[in-house]
Amino acid sequence: MYRINKQEVFTLNFESQKIENRNLLAKRGKMHGATNILEQKHHVSRDKRGQILGNLRGFRGCTVWFTGLSGAGKTSISFELEAYLVSRGIPAYALDGDNVRSGLNKNLGFSKEDREENIRRVAEVAKLFADSGVVALCSFVSPFQKDRELARQIHEDAQLPFFEVFVDTPLEVCERRDTKGLYKKAREGKIKGFTGIDQEYEIPTHPDISARTVGSSVVDSMMQVVNLLVDKNLLPFELRSVDRVDELFTTKSPTELKEVIEISSPLEITEVDLQWVQVLSEGWAAPLRGFMREDQYLQALHFNTLVEGDLVTMPVCIVLPIFTHDKERLEGSEDICLYYRGKPIGLLRNPEFYPHRKEERCARQFGTTSPKHPYIKMILGSGEWLVGGDLEIFERITWNDGLDHYRLTPNEIRSKMKERDSNAIFAFQLRNPIHNGHALLMQDTRKKLLEGVDGCKNPVLLLHPLGGWTKDDDVPLPVRIEQHLAVLEEGILDPESTLLAIFPSPMMYAGPTEVQWHARARLNAGANFYIVGRDPAGLPHPESPGTDLFDPSHGARVLKMAPGLPSLEIIPFRVAAYDKKSGCMSFHDPSRNEDFEFISGTKMRTLAKTGQNPPDGFMAQKAWDVLANYYRNLS
């Protein structure tokens, strides 16, 4: 005898329910005189709407249906998600039960029939929102499985994604919350047919997500939904809640490595090349998995983004130049073994060679081709070809300069922030010494995060000096780290809420283009907020003394508009100067400009070289002593 298992019973019941829903929809149409209606087709496709709706291209229309008891947290999660998506350029709208019943469905009560009609109307409205490209967020008790399946069916018939989220909060917890006082009234008999008291709630049998709110924050529950929508390719990968980025280190044994090194073609690389290998291997440039191939290079050069799948900000060309004689020797190799000072570093797999059009690269990335620009000078002196390919690095890159313990990877930074129980990381990129104006901005940022961001818990400053190549007249990394440690030691910055780490990237001095790279890399380290300064990554014009190469305000402005950074909030730099009246660094007040003194880098270097001190309150004394000793020794 043939036996029907439980899964088959569920499938049969589900299909029967779908047929019943379709019949019900057809019946309703007849009841309301909808016999002479012909559906009209839009002239605008969903793909076309997706191209112009929101800041991020792509059709993302869908409906997320939050169901659960009154007080479970449906609206809280829905509204949090709405704010999260909209702030990242993704159109979303939350339809709340109370709001809908005060307008569209104000003529409906709470009988079984009226509840059914309430859900049908909302589902039809949500379908229209979703069809327009909006993420529709519906928070309704919707106690009956049949009604929820009807809502799903309405979307499936329109070929629109529908996701059921069961906000799973126990009745006793909902009663304790009882923000509207409804459970109390229901227990007293003042409200009849109240779900959970004298009206059954049919628990979803197969929801897309079960969000258990006890022991979880609203943000935690919200991120469950975000991750689901990312998995379904409805949201950019950048919005996914991740604990780790992919690293590019080998899993091969020493014996296997020895064999592969012996059969691979060798290529010696420069120190700057090695710094880029470190950047790539540790995951700072994820999702890049190696030096750029030509398509990726063209995307970065012309779009400032990678466009394979979702847009990802990648405004700088992370490439490996080689000379013609090396290209001719290496062509046809399956693997290239990279060496630095005779030591094997890693493999470049399946290499791709393409021309290094240096003038085009410099013109587009730097806005100039002047050989007097320090990084352009390096580019112009490098090879005539570029070679791209996936990297497999043998071991972590170290420099043995006493600072390697500050060179934390993105995953290590994420781990340390988790240990500190922080959900708000604000990053500050710098390549100069810290004065008290910088500290004022960082202190003010932390205060504003605590006071103005809901759910913000223990904001931590990622103090992140750039540690790769810099031009000759910049303060060297060891001196800067010593100076930063003095600032922390004197309490100008709080060591308990600050993480000092080194960012391994070389400095390119590419202005607004490069600042997008700096922000992108910190996003991979888990940063939520990024402080952008005045004239970031800028320098004087190499051909026109006395002028800046880039407009000092453009870095911050471009960063706030940059695509591909959806989950990073940009904090503009507030100008601080020495307040002669109060004897300290303060935010500049234009109404009393005469009270402020701007101490330039040139003036600071002059004071240090001549043994003079800056005004009291400009910089922590120990930090100044470090800087003064460096400049005196230099002179």
C-alpha cells in the first residue's frame, strides 16, 4: 500500500490552499462587479524603474510581511529596516496595521471576514509598491495562515518576491510590553476577539525567517531580514551583516608549497608592490581576489566602481606593472611566483597581461600627468605592461620594524570591536601628527553617536594612520605612531574607546578619488562611520606653486555622494583652530574670526625646528616633544 508522508500531506494542503486562494480572489472580483475589467500593461518595465529609483541601480521590489502577536516587535523591526534601507539609497516603505486601519481600511472591523479583507487590501497595496521597485514592509498581526497565504499568492501571481517573517515573541513577553494597553483591556473583557487572548494566532509553519526578539536587539532582528534579502539578490552584498572578509592566504602544506614554487615562473616585485599584496591578501580590497585583470582595471578607471554584480566602490587601480622583458618571459605561465628580496611571497594564478597606458591612468585617477607628482613619478617609471590574476599568499606579510603588532587585519579589527561589545566603529584616516583639534572632532563624534544614534552601543574610534609608502617630506610612520601613543597616554583621546592600528596601503595623493578607497577599506574592517577631513589625500599642485591640486572641500562632498558605500555613514570634518580667548582648540566660529589662529603644518615644523613650543592647548606636550625631536634631528 502506498503511504503518504508528512511532507506530501503539507504539499497537497499547500497546493489546495493556493487553488482556494485563486478561487477566492476570482470570487471577490465578481462580488465587487469586477467582470468588465481588463488589466492594462505598463509601458515602463521593472528593470527600467530599477535604473532610476534610489541611489543604487537594480530592481529591488519585494514585500516583507511581518506577522506576530500584538507587541511582538513587528513595527519596531519594520520601521528600523525602513530607515536603514532609505539611508542607504534603497527605496522602502513601511505599511503598519494601525496606520492602514486609520485610512484605507477604516471601514473594517475585527470580525474574521473583516480581518481577511484587511489583509487582502494590504497585500494588493504592497504588491503595487513592490511592482514600482520599492521594498514594501508590512507589519500586521495577520493571525490566520489562510490570509497570509493569500497575501503570498497575490505576489506570486504578479511574479514578485514575498517573504514571511514570523516575529516570534512569547505571549507573556508581549503582555509585559503592552505599550498600547490592549492586553489589559482584553483580559478585563473590554476588547473581544483579541489575538492571543480569546482569538487564536496560527503560528506560521514555514516562515522565511523566525525572528526571536527575546535576548536580541531590534537591529539584530532587522539584520536577519537584511541578510535574507541579500541572499535573494534583492539587496547589495555590501549591506550583509558579516563577521569576516575573505583573506587570500594559502591552505597548502609546506611540502605542497615547495613543489608549486619549483614549477612556477619567478617575478621579483618592489616594496610598494608588496604593500599592495598585503592590502589584497588581508581583505582590505575585498571583493578583489588579486591584482586587477583588464576588465576590473577599466571599471575602476572609468567608473570608480566594480560593476560585476552589485556596485562596489573601487576608485583606485590596484595593479602590478611589469617590463616587456618580464612579460615576454612569463607569457604562457599558469602560475607566477612573486618574490620580494629573493623570498617567495605567493602565487599569481592564471595571469592576464594587458598594456599599461600610463598617461590615461594618471589623467583619470589624479587629474594631472605631471611627473613632479610623487606617485605619478613612480607610475611613469614602472613597466609597460600590467599583469592581473588571483593571489594565493604563502604567509602574512610582516615588516619586522617593531610595529607589526599594530598592523591588524580587517578581521582582527572586527574581532577586537566585538570583544569591546561595540556596534559603532568610527574610523579616522590620517598621515599627519594629531593635534588637539583632531582630538576635539573625535571626542565630539563619539558624543553625537551616543546621543543621536538609536541602539548605538559603546562607540569605538578606529585611529588608523596610513602605514604604506608616503612622500619623502611626510613624517615617517614610526614617529607618527610614537606621537599617537603620547596623545593616548596623556588622555587627550580615551584609550578605552580607541583602537590604534596601522592601515597598510601606500599613499597615492589622488584627492577625492583616493578618499573613496580609504573609506571603502575601512568598511571592510567593519566601520559604520567615517570621518573625512579637509583636503583628504591632497597636496600642493606640482606645476603651480601656492595652489592646491584638488579643491579642499571636494573630498568630503564626493564621499557623501559615492555609490557602493551603502552601509557607511560619512561624518564631515568640522574645522578646528586655536581659540586665543579660551586658550584651546575649538571649532571655528566665523562670527569671531579674529579670535582664532590657524596653525599650518609649515608653521608647526618651523616651531619644532627652532625649539619653540606652540600655544598651550594646541597639542599634548609629550606628543609635541616627539614631533619636535624628530624635526630637530632632521635639521
